[in-house]
Amino acid sequence: MKKINKVKIKINGKKRSINAKMTLKHLLSVNNIALNKVAIEMNENIIDKKKVDKIKIKNGDKIEIVHFIGGG
């Protein structure tokens, strides 16, 4: 039986355990987060949305996802 490796991360201050080889784009996808409606910070760096499919999530990463909200 194959063991799935997990990494521990924080998303918006909440601890989560996810698959070790997950990309940032896949993380957004499985959480139903539309890339065009958020800003993403990873380990205190703003993420270029064009690169989310190449960014691999590592153990201890801290991710902040901010949703855009219209108003007036």
C-alpha cells in the first residue's frame, strides 16, 4: 500500500494538512477559490497569479488568501 506524504501549512491562520506534492493552483482549485477574485500571499510575499501552477507547497508554508469584495 502506498503512503501519501502530507505537509502541514497554515491558510489564513488555520492549520491544515495537505498532500506533499500539491501546487498552489491545485490548492485553490480543490477549495473552489477563483483565482481572478483573490490576492495571494505566501510566506509574506505577494504571489504572481501567472506562476501559481508552478509553485509547490512545502511544509510550514503560510498562505493568506484575500477575497475581493465589491461595495460602495
